Amino acid sequence: MQAGRASLFAVSDLHVSHGVNRRVAEEIRPQTDDDWLIVAGDVADLVADVEWALRLLSSRFRRVIWVPGNHELWTPAKDPVRLRGEQRYDHLVALCRGLGVVTPEDEYPVWSGPDGPVAVPRPFPAPGPLAAQRCCRGPLLPVPGGGLLQLRVQRPPPV
């Protein structure tokens, strides 16, 4: 890993239950030891796949922030974890916390990298990449060679 300017990245719709997408997720890597990653929903349908992806990404990035998508909150017939609704969400929050992944239920993490400090607030009630873009007030830029997006954060104007 190279030293350098830390970045805040965001990715969504990994859907790692699909083999080709799982391979894409395996290729997601930080550029520096201090890079953060926002995982903005639709990681997978099955709890075990969500855990696999977040475990992998949290082992690589300094900080991972998870925002649930509709796919994490569904209870497909083939998922051995039969929890539904709020119980399923609470289970996923506990899973994330066990991996050191920040959830919407945790304190706002503060990005102190370039153009910081800036809080990465809860995206509710509208989770997803647009919420991440709105809260950070920075453009989403494609990173060469992949679907990973980099947020160039800016401080929001005073209210």
C-alpha cells in the first residue's frame, strides 16, 4: 500500500451473490492506508453474503460505512436468517458493529482527510448513493478501471 493523500470512496449495488459481482468486489482496494469506503446499499440478498462483503472490505479500508439498501432488508426464501423487518435490520447492524463497520445507528464519522473535516451523516430517510452525494456535497467521480466512485468532499455552505 502506498502512502499518500487519503480518499473517501463510495460504492453501491454490489449484489455479491452473483459470481461476476463477487469477483468485482474482490478487486475493490484502497489506494492508501487511510482511505475510507461508503458501501451505499444493495450489498446482497443473503445475510451471509452481506457479511462476506463487509468483512472483506473492512479488512482493507481504514473505515467502512454501511448504508442499507432494499436488498439487505428483504428476507428471501433461501436465506437461513429468517428475520424480517426491524429485527433483520437490527441483526445487520449488530453484524456490522462486530466487523467494525459504521452503521446509520452509530455516531456520525468525521472525515478529516482532504477538504475535511466533514461529518458523514445518516442518510435516512433516503439511503443510497444520492444520499451520500447530497450529504457530502461533492461530485461523484469514476475511478479508472472500475465502478468504484470517489467523493471529493467539500464543506457544506453555512446554513
